[in-house]
Amino acid sequence: MPKIVDHEARRMELADAVGRVIARDGVNEVSIRSVAAEAGWSSGTLRHYFTTRAELLAFACEQVIHRVATRITDMRHSGTVQQAVRDTLLETMPVDARRHAEAAVAFAFLALGLSDPRLAEVQRAHFDGMYGLCLRVIESLDAEGLLAPHIASTELLARRLHAVVDGLSIQRLAGHLTPELMVAQLDAYLAEIIIGADETR
């Protein structure tokens, strides 16, 4: 019988290889050849799945977005609302090796999207998804009466939360913050906007 190849699994294998190359060597080192070598493939075999570097990068970032979103959707919270907010946001931030690699892939598109329309589209999807998550967080806190007194709209508060989360993540990726300092800064911000947040950590 002919060998059955799971093409989707092989594409996912390549996406993971892209993440490893970016995390170890930086996004500039991502190429058909470097990713093929990382995955243990030949360049010719990889080209059966992705013909250009941009296609390969876009797929890798889309998979990161999907993977993180799925984990957040599947989370089951047993603590307070405040703890659930903290855990949800940290799932998107580079607090350990796995999430560091995912964030490195996602934020690599900050520069790449400036010159490639396809990659700019993926970049927008990443930012739109994060803003949507932050908006759901703020709206949930507001509905529960847990937002500290404010005059800003929930949309503006969500934009600020998004800026804090992404800003801390970028500083961590750049090596300006340790994971512990990044988490401490997130906790400090949540303590400002959530009633009683500093009492539940």
C-alpha cells in the first residue's frame, strides 16, 4: 500500500521549525533552506508545501495566533475573575520558552509587514486578535463591577491594556525585562484597573 502522508501535520511541523529558527537566530535567518534544515527536510520537499519565504512565515504566524487563541478558549478558571484575567493575558506573553518562541514569531511581523502586503495582513490579524481579547477582558470586568473608577470608554481602556501587554512582551523579547519583572509590571497595571486585584495574587 502507498504511504499515507498527513500533509497538515507536515505543514505544522514546518511552522514549528520556523518558530525555532526565529527564536534561536532571528527572523532574518528564516529562509526555505534554513527552515528545511531545521525540520530535517530537503529544500525541494519543503517547496511542495510553501513556494516562498513569505508564505512560510505567514503560515507560521497564523498557526501561532490559532494555537494561543485555542488555549485561551480551552482554559478553565477556578479562581477569581481577577486571577482569570491575569492567567488569560499571560497566556499571550513570553513568560516561558514555549510562549517566548510564539511571541517571537508574532512580533517578527512588526517589521516584515512594512514591506510585504501578505505579511501585513497577518500582522493586522495578530493585533486585531489581541485587541479583541483585551476588549473582552475589560467588558467582562466592567460587567462584574470590578473596574476601578474611570471616565474612559471600555474601548479606550482595552487599547491601553493592549498597549501594556504588547509593550511588556516586546521589552521581554528584546531582553530589557526578565520574565519575573514583566509579570510584576503586568500585576502592577492590573492592580490599578481592577478593584481588589492586588489582594488576589
